[in-house]
Amino acid sequence: MLKFTCCSEVSQFAKPDKAALLRGIQRGYERECLRVDTNGKLALTPHPASLGSKLTHPWITTDYSEALLEFITPPSTDPNFPLQFLREIHRFSAAQLKDEFMWAGSMPCVLSKDADIPLAYYGTSNSAKMKYVYREGLGLRYGRHMQTIAGAHYNWSLPQAFWQTLYDNFKSDLSLQEFISDRYFGLIRNFQRYGWLIPYLFGASPAVCESFLQGRKSDLDELVPGTLYGPYATSLRMSDLGYQNRAQDQLHVSFNSLAEYTSALEAAIRTPDPFYEELGVKNKEDGHWQQLNANLLQVENEFYAGIRPKRVSQRGSRPAKALRQEGVEYVEVRLFDLNPMVDIGITPDQSQFADVLLLMCLFRDSPAISAREQAENDENKRRIVNDGRNPNLHLLVHNREQPFRPIAHELFDDMQAFANMLDVAYGGDAYAKTLANLRQRVDNPDLTPSAQVLQQAKVHGGYFKYAKQMAQQHQQSLLQDPLGAERLKEFQQSANDSIQEQQRLEANDQGSFEDYLARYYA
């Protein structure tokens, strides 16, 4: 196991005056979920107009499909705000769905043909067309069914005062901006080493409707007709069957530095791929755009990773360019499944655990990741998501097979200091209690959400029946807790404002789509 970069750093921020800087941590969530009809089938209706414009609304949009809602919370230094606000979004949205409801699980409902999954349509502006064509390209390259998977992303950043204090003590030769990016990338590398804890502790997709495989073969067992499952699986969403892209394995995107990361992504969006060239940027029969380009990646966000360095950039600005020029602003953790037992899909202990894990990853020594170690990290995650609850599970540590439980307990031991640090910052013992409760899942896998979801799928006669029933229950509970009149008015106004903003963009749009893309890639 790697040790900590500097024990004095850890002890310094454990003191009340320095720990207080952690109260400036900003957090936010993005939660995806499918709209389904009363039969539990994928909704084919347009995005409800009463939810506003999915192009310009700050909190309510769609991801890949017209039916794949995405809810976004603003960043906040209040640890409780993201889930409180997310619940308000759900309460507002539930009332707008009429005869539809929000699917409860990460893995989708029963799906029909790939072509029947509707792409999200954002309007007539060039930026809207770019989003639509990008989705056309994803469907063309990887299939639309993969894009119906839903999850939760956790956005997390440390405050400037924390970074300034750490920078002053470290006496680095780097500029402050370079130092911050360098430490965030160290955090990311350690997350690649230890992030498998998240799908083990919070994975909630051990089963899937057979229709999702679209005829592909798998090693899954049959639970009941129509439902396939992994006996010890934690997160099929993060397995090779789920939201993964084996075609990207040869990209070799390095997280060893900001320069290496952005250079690899820049190269990928400019390097032609013979297969994508053969498919054609435009349809050969009718000439409509079906990809943004024929390169390895259409845009940087097409690269899938369990955690990403991020920076807020202006509309139409490329992420890698913004990162290279201005540095890392926050990280996006992408490994959380939706918990179908919870009406908003996310529990408070997820963010509390993520806070602790991310701090440990920041302070722990983080050397560059070699090709050998990257293969080891990938294999460990593969074992956890496919076989994480197996009592005989082993993980790889420096080329050696080691039993899972001692490794997990050692990490929990090391995380204790950071749970204590956060409890000093906020007062109380919430983080220490969360860590103690979650630690029980290491020795008792039946306490994990994946085990509980699998048990309920058996009781209900399959994954589809269980997820549908939970979705209906959640819809009822949300409708029974409507927003107050003033808050409802605010949400309605935000929807109206977003529609007007889309109309303004379309009215002021200038130039051809080709010119718009050329400026974007310049």
C-alpha cells in the first residue's frame, strides 16, 4: 500500500483552525433517470415543456436520450444542500410527468430495438445541433442501448483558502494554479487505485433485463425468465456489459499529469479512425450528419472514466482547452449507481464517504501510474463490479493476489483520520459514524445495496418488476410532498426563463453548422 505524502500535512489539517478550511468544500450532484410510461416501457414522448428547455435550464436537462432526464444541483458549501435541492427537483418534476414516472434503477427498463430509443433534441441552434449530432455519433459507434444506463455523478472541489495554505507550506516551484492541478491529478490517480470501494459499498445493479443485451452473449445467470444477474455482482452498470467502451482501450489516456491528459484527448479528437471514416460523418444516402467527425473521439467527453478533472467553461468551449489554460477546478466522480430503494436514487452516506475517500486520495502519496499498474487497477475494478461479494474474492496488489477484506479494512483504517478531520471541521461525529457503518459491509456483503437489490428482485419475480414497483412508489411519495407555492413559482419561472434563453440563442445564431464546428475544434 502507498503511504501518505507528508504526515505533517495530515496532522496540520486535523487541527481545528486548519480543518475549518474544509468547510469551503463545494459539492454537487448530477442524477440521471429514465422516463417510463405506465407499463414501465421507455417513454417515447418529448421532454415535458413544463420542465423548460433542456438546452439552457440550469438544473433540469437530458443526457443521451429524450427520455433520459438529468438533474443537476448547483455547487454548495453546505453538505446537506445537494440532496435537499435534488429532492426539490424531483418533487417538481414528478408533478410534470402526468402518466409517466422516473425509473428507479441504473440499468434500464425493458428495451425494444436500438433504433427505437429516441435521441435528445435540443432545438435549431448550432450548439443544439452539435449536441444532437454527437448523440447520433454515440449511437452509431456504440449502440443506443448503452446510453440508456443511468447513474449519479458527484462533483467535488476544495476551497482556494485550503489550496493557498497547502501551497504555502509545501514551498513548491510550481505556480499556484499548476500546484492545484498537480495535486488534483494525484488525487485522481489514487482514486483509480482505490475507487473500487465505491461500487463495492454502493453498487446497486447486480441484475439486468435480458433485453438490454440486445442479443449479446454474457456470463450472467438467469434469475427468472427475462432477468439476468451476477450472483456476486455489485455494479453491472460499470462492467463490460454496462457503460464501458472497450473500443477506447487503445487510447492510452494518461492521468500522470495535466499535460499528458489533455494532449491525449486533443490527439484523440484529431486522429481519424478507419472504421468511423467508413461509417461516414454524413449519411451516404441522405447526407444528414451522423457524427461530428470520424476521429477516435468526437469530443473529449466521449472518453469514459470513473473520475474526471473538470473546469467550468463557456458554452462552445472545449473541456481540454479550458483545463490546459486555466487548470483543474473540481473532480467529477462517476462510479455511483442509482439506489432503487431511495426516491432520489442517492443516500447521504454516499457523499460523506466520497468526501473521506477523496481527502485520503489527495493526501496519500501518488506516483505516476505505469501501464502495468493501470492494467492492475482495471482488473481490480472488473473483479469488484462482477464478483465483489464473493467471499473468496482477491485483488491484485503489486502483482500479488491478496484477499479483499484485509485490503478494504486497511483502507478504512487510513480513512479514519480524514473522517475525524471532517468531523472537526463541521462539528459532531457524522463522518466517523458513516465510516463505521459502511465498514460493516466489508465483512457482511449482505448489507450492501447490490445484495439487497438482488434479494428484492428475487422476491418480486425479476429486476423489471422490482424496479417498476419502486419507481411507482417513489412517484407517489414525491407527489404526496409537493413544493410550497413560493418554491413552485421559482421552479416554474426557471423553466420559463430557460425557454426564453433558448429562443434568444436561436434568434441570434449566426453562421453555418460547419463553421461552428470549425471554431469549436480550432
